[in-house]
Amino acid sequence: MYNYRCDSCGAYLDPGERCTCSGTHEKNLQMVDELLSEEQDGQMMLKEALENGTHTRLRRMEDYPSG
Ligand SMILES: [Zn+2]
């Protein structure tokens, strides 16, 4: 019985499989930080949307299921 898990996110992996989160997670966070602006109420909004006047609210990262 295999029991491989990602050290970073805890996702279950097949033997020899490398989780795609490794190395990309920090990049994604940085990219998100560049693209999004956090409102006073904690909602993340696209800076592009703000500039265009389109208030497209995005779900926060924590709302997405991990793994
Ligand atoms: Zn992972």
C-alpha cells in the first residue's frame, strides 16, 4: 500500500508522481498579489477590473478546496 503525500500541500500522489504545487505555489501567490487588490472589506478584486470600473468580485484563495 503506497502512501505518498506532497510535503507542501499534503495532496496524495501516485508513486513517483511529483505534485505540481511545488515551486509554483509561491509564484502563483506573487502573481495573484500583482493582479489583485485587496479591498478594505478583505475582498480581493482584479486591479484590471478596478481600472475598468467593473466590480468583479473574486472568491478568496482560502475558499478554493486544496488538493
Ligand atoms: Zn503539493
